[in-house]
Amino acid sequence: MMSSIFDHTLASAREALRSRKISAVELVDAHIDAIERLDGGLNSFITRTPEQARLAAKEADALLAKGEGGSLCGLPIGIKDLFATEGVRTTAASKILGNFVPPYESTVTANLKREGAISLGKLNLDEFAMGSTNLTSAFGGVENPWKLRDSDAKLVPGGSSGGSAAAVAAGLVLGATGTDTGGSIRQPAAFCGITGIKPTYGRCSRFGTIAFASSLDQAGPMARTLQDCAILLESMAGFDPKDSTSVNRPVPHYEAALGRGVKGLKVGIPKEYRIDGLPAEIEAIWQQGINWLKEAGAEVVDISLPHTKYGLPAYYIAALAEASSNLARYDGVRFGERVSGASLDALYEATRAAGFGDEVKRRILLGTYVLSSGYYDAYYLRAQKVRTLLQRDFLKAYETVDVILAPTAPSGAFAWDEKPTDPVQVYLNDVFTVPASMAGVPALSVPAGLDGRGVPLGLQLIGRFFDEETLLAAGSVLERAASFTHRPTIHAGVSA
Amino acid sequence: MSAYRITGETGEWEVIVGLEVHAQIVSQSKLFSGASAEYGGEPNTHVSLVDAGFPGMLPVLNRECVAQAVRTGLGLRAQINLFSRFDRKNYFYADLPTGYQISQFEHPIVGKGTVEIELSDGEIRHIGVTRMHMEQDAGKSIHDQDPTRSFIDLNRAGVALMEIVSEPDIRSPEEAGAYLRKLRQILRYLGTCDGNMEEGSMRADVNVSVRREGEEGYRTRCEIKNVNSVRFVMQAIEVEAQRQVDIWESGGEIDQETRLFDHVKSETRSLRTKEDAHDYRYFPEPDLLPLVIEQSWVDELKAALPELPEDKRARLEKEYGVSRYESGVLTAEQSVADFYETVARGADARLATNWILGDFFAALNRTGRSIEDSPVSAEALRELLSLISDSTINGKIAKEVFEDMVETGEKPSVIVDRKGLRQVTDTGAIEAAISDILAANADKVEEYRSGKDKLFGFFVGQTMKAMKGKANPAMVNELLKKLLAS
């Protein structure tokens, strides 16, 4: 088979650019062309920025020709539309920000651009990152480029970073930014057969990223390989004086950790993750992961994370409480969409009724409720206590193990019309991803295989605070062992 | 003093007052953003994206504001909490950009303290401070510029405030006034708040309840919001307490509610009842880490604190021998005390006190100037006093020179030279003048010598007049006595 430009990973494209085997213009044009061909259906982009990208590509080629340019010089990526981008519409997939063009740039995207990455546009997501299906976007749902073996039904890409996952999987971009509040990077990465990292809380600045739940939101990379994720994360991460919760410690050379191996590493298998009704296929892939790590020389240990079962309910209380407050600023007064009213209250009501979708409204109501006088202690305060206990679970586990292995999601991707009508059923998608979010520890998802219906399944690794490197080392072993080379039905390099 | 009581139909009532004072922190920039915290400015010119609550913007705590809060806590002799935390107070309003105010609810930076107040009869009382926390101000809604629209000015949004909450220890309008003035004085001394109530940099929420004389416990209170002068606070307490007494006595109940004071009608009006009260849904601000400060930093700030009013007062009394009343006047403002000390240090302290409390204050009043832009500098006044002390001029001439200084701003020595006011201490010249006067008034000399002592004053007056007031009074006395006796 003739090699196509779409066979490149971010890392190999970086080499090809530096050795001038390809030009940035060529690379960017090919991807813009792929977006034009495929994204009408996938709907992974909310806003495309081909003109800016072509200009940037020319500049990148000029730098590369001189042997200059940052670590991501000339590489086309996509930006989840939750990151503010100066002069480029930033919507959070909500009508209320439908025409919002920020005069400022988020720190994470500024870091990527500083290294020369070229954005092809803003990627679709669940409205305000609230969802696990990417069907709550005001700009329409995203289609997963994967298909079931025996059906042409549209599948969900997972969420909330569904646009990022779909675009990366379909080869429309070499990598993308995501954000993860309770699994929003890991679950769509698993659903779309790609790799994603949720770094330690505080590793990447939140400045300029539209907030869902401030104490949980964390930006991270999504790409087709762990090496690509490592390259992106190294640029995205770092202390930012504009975010008081970002952490001031040096950013390691993540790529260097990939080859460390797992010899002597202790891997914990949390028994509480063997939940009732866990599909046999998930169980099997998990066991497969255990075997791969063992074969590579890791020691596998059964561990207990006793408060796991309280993670999901506590998460939905803590996250929605913060969300209800974070979204109060969308009131039609200073920016965004406004629907006029006869009084200030009428303006608020009309603006927010028209501007927010159902899931966002549901979450604002729930969040408001759990903070209300008389309910605060029973809900919010208890959720905070659970959070402390979850964190303690992990700290205790890390006294004996170096990393924890678990499934990423309780299922593979499902069809748009298979989405449960009960919102709580949808929330269950996050059951394996939420505990790490609540504890603030880093986690990643790598594709491990296909399920019986022909869609990818992911494995999750959860690490120590700020020990993304061990995660990358162990993840890399899984990645090599799985040698996941399957491609989705819809792919830039296939349908051309 | 006799306790403040409201006499109702059925007996005597005591008034219980607690004050929540909002004081704007003196700082260059706002509590959580780099925008200017300066008062005034064209609307919406001191606003950053953080202040306007744009998506993805995050607060970053201003270290200087924390230092100011700690200084204030130290000035209130209060406990400084090394651990404190910010919370969100959620409510919707057009001039509250994020839909929440960042405040400190559960863990304020300053704990219990006290403010010593002095009442008009000299009685000293201690008013407890429950706590003090930092919070951000909201913007300003302007409703009177357009018939259908309101305008929003966010210049004030995000400016740092301190909320100082008193215990319900205040028992009369006078005490409330004394407490506010004292608080204002302390904050101004510390330089942590300019205390300017007209510009809104200090305002008070007043909690008022009443109870029968001798009754234990408290009855339901009402909160009067946002009163912006000491006088209005005192008036509001008076009318609100009377309103409550009237209701209790007519068999009614007081509802816990928020009220507004209308100083034109001199009444309070209901703003919202308990049922309409906001549910602020406080929770810890997730965008900020808990605020942890070091004791060593607090100690540093403490060591660098300026002298506080009470200490300064005691020192002035001791060092300069001023009375309790005088020390009160001289320390009311730090600038006055500084002025006083510049004049009195190394001069005749009594003379300095008398001049400043007398002619100098009178001149300020007359010219409508403040001590900061006084027409006569402390150095110039000190020079004037030294001219008196070293007998260059006498007291009477000094007053004339002083008026000239107020008028022209010239140095006293320049005026004395220009006008030729230097005191005559030449014995010969004075003797010559006296001889002329005695010769011209031989009859009066006779009368004096036959025992009419009172005429001595007449001779003094005539001599001074002849010398155009410039003769040294002591020498005139001495020489007159000698010549009249001869």
C-alpha cells in the first residue's frame, strides 16, 4: 500500500517537516482538504480556520527552511471549542456564546501556538463540556468515524471532547486539545480508538478555558499515539501566574519517559472497579491489559479503592454545584447572546432560556439545588468529604503500587439513537473516569482492541500526582502490546 | 453617663446595635485583577476582562490587599487568621459580572478584636469586633439616565473591600457615631482605607433591635443597608428604634427584614422581607487556593505599623504636656498630629499647642483649607514661634505676622524684615520713648505716684503705641517702673 500523508503521526510528521520531506503547506492543505471532504458528515468542527492555517503554514515553512521553529512547528491540530482563541469564535458549543469572539487567548493554546502548532479550527463538544456523547452541542452532534460491523448507524464519539476525538481518529488533525472534568478526554478517546491524557489537576493552566467545574477541569492532549500526546502535553503544561491553581513545578521531557518500560513496576488492580453488570468484553480487555503488563515485567497487585462507589454521585454534586455558579455569568448583559426583557429578571430568564440547552439547564438546576440553604450540608459538604476519601484511597494505594489499571468506560461507542433517555444512565459512562478526576491524579486512555461489534475499547491508567511519566511508560507498554492499527471506517486516508 | 433609653407608653426601651462596615482597601489595583482601583474615571475605563467576568478569566489575589487587611486586623487588636479562604456568594445582578461575589464566609482573615471609643462625657467603652473579611465590590447600576434602560459602570467592580463586623455591643446612636469615627480614624492612620464616606469608600449596614430595660436576650432585628454617613447612621438608629418600640408597644411583631434609610423623610423603609432574602449558596471559591500566610510576615507588618491613635494620644500628653482634651483634638487626624509635632518638637510646646488650637485652626476654618493644603506650613509656624521665643517679636506682633503669612504664604522672618517689625530691645530707645510720654502726661504721673496704680497700664499702652507695638513688653514694664519710681 502506498503510504499516504495521512499515515503520519504527529511525531513522524514532525520529522518529515524537519527533514523537509514534506512542507507545512502540503501537510496543512491535505488536512484542510480532508476536513472539507469528511467533516460535513462528522461535524467535528464548529469553526474552521483554513485561511489562518494556510498563512501559518507558509510562515512555518519559512522557519523550517532556516532550521528554526518550535517543537510543533507546522503541525496541524484542532482546538476544542472551550479554549478561548483570540479573534476566533469560541462557543463552548452553546447558543449563548454562538457569536462570541474573545479578544484573548487561553494559556494552553497560546503555549501550543508558541511552539508553532497550527490550528485548523475549533472542535465540537458537548455544550459547556457537559455530556458523554457529544449530542448536547448546540451545533449538532458529532459522528464517531467508527462504524459497527453490521450497521451504518451513526455512533456517538463520546464526550465531552467528542469533536476532538473524532477529528483525531478520522485523520483530520494530527492532535487536538481536550478538557477532562470527569472523563471528557479519556472516554471519547476510548470510544474513538485514540489516546488521551488527563494530566494532574494544576498541570495545565485553566486561564482562558471556559469553566465547567473549576476544581476538576483540566486540559490535556488527544492524539493517535502516546508519543504524540507526550509531545503535545510538554507544550501545553506549565505554571501560569494567571491561574492560581496551576502548579509551579518544572515540566518534564515527557517523550523521554515513553521507553522506560515497566520492569519492577507495581500495577494495582482495584477490585471495586469490577462493578455489577460489567460486560464480559470489558472484563476481558482489562485482563488482557493485566497480562500485557505482566509480560513486560510489571508486578500486578490487587488493591482496594474502597470509596469508589461514592465517586459518581459525589462527582455529579461537586461538579454541578460549581457549574451552576460558573455559568451565572452568561446573563446577556456584557457579552454573548441577549434576549431582551421588560425587566432585568425577564432579560435573564429569556436569555438563559433561549441560550442554554436542556442538559446545561438540568445541570444548573441540580447544582443550584445542592448548594441551596438547607441542602448544602447533605449534598455539597458530603460530596466534598467523599472527595477527600477518594483522594485518600488513591494515596493509600500508591503506598504499594506505582500505577493503577482499569477500563476507561463500561462500554464501547453506541449509536446516537441508543443513547439512554434517562440522564442518569448517561452519567454512568463516567463511572471509571470520575474517581481520578475527583482525586486530581493523572490518568490516560489508550486503545486496546475492538469489541464484538467492531468498535474500539480503551484501557485506563491512573497515576500518582504529577507522575505523568510513569503513566506514559506503562501506557507505552500497553500501546505496543495492543499494536492497535485498526482504522475507523471514515478516515482521511481511506475514502480519498 | 445616663444610658440611652427610648421612653415608650409602657416603659423604657434599650437599643441594641451592631454595625457591618464596608471599607474600601487602599490599593493600586483591584482585589483579583490588575485594573486600577482608583476612584472616579470615565465609566468602564478601570475594567479588566477578569472584572467583567469574561469566559475563562480567573481571579488572582492581590498580595498588597492581603497586607492591608492584616494591617487593619492588627490595628483593631484582632486575631489574624493564618489560614483563611475565599467563598463565592451567588446572586444575580446586572452590576455583578460573574453572578457571584468573591468573599470570605466561613474562614475570614481577621477574627475577634476590639475598638475603644470615648463618649462626649469622657466615658470609655469597648466595642467588640466579631470578624473582618476581604471581599470584592460590585459595579454600579445607573438608573436615572434613560427612561427605559439602566447603565452599568464596572469601574468599582472587583475593588477590594474589608467588611468589619461588630458585636451587638452598641447601645445608642452616640456610641454608633463614636464607633464609626474611631474606626475611620484607625483605618486612616493605618492607611488601609481613606474613610471617605461621600465617595462610598466607607459605608455601613446597621443592625437594630430594641428590648425592654432589664430584659435578657435579643428581640428580632432589622438591617438597614448601605448608610453612607456617620450622621445618617445615628439618625437611622434613632428612627428605626422608635419604629420598633411603637410596633412592640402596640402589640405588633417585628419582622426580620432589610430596610433602607431615607434621610429626607427621616424614616426607614422595607427593602425586602426574610422570605425574599437571597439564598446566596455560599461555597468555597474553586479558582483560588486557601489563603495561608506566615506568622513571620504578620510580624513584619506589625513591626512596620504606624503609631495608632490611642498610643499617639498618650505619647503627646506625656511628651508635650497637652491635656486629654487637647490630645484628642490633635490626634483626630494623623496629618494634624504630624503637623503639631513638626511645630512643637524643639519649640515651646505650650506655645505650639495654643497657637495650633487657636489662631492656626481659626485660619484654616476662615480660609476653608484643610491641613494638607494649609497656607502656613508647619515649618513656617515653627519659625514664627521661635521668633517669639527668642524675643525677635512679641506675641501681639506675632499675630499680625501670622495673618500676613496666611495671606501671602511668606516666611515669618521675611515678613518681619519687610514690615520692620523686629522687637525693639534697645534700652535707650525705649527709655527715650518713656521719658517723652511721662513728660507729656505729668498729671497722670502725679496721680500714679500718689497711689493710683492702675495707671501703670495706661503708661504701658502709650509706650507700646509710641513704639508701634514693637517694644519688648518685659523691658517696657521694667523701665517704666524704674522711671516712674525715680
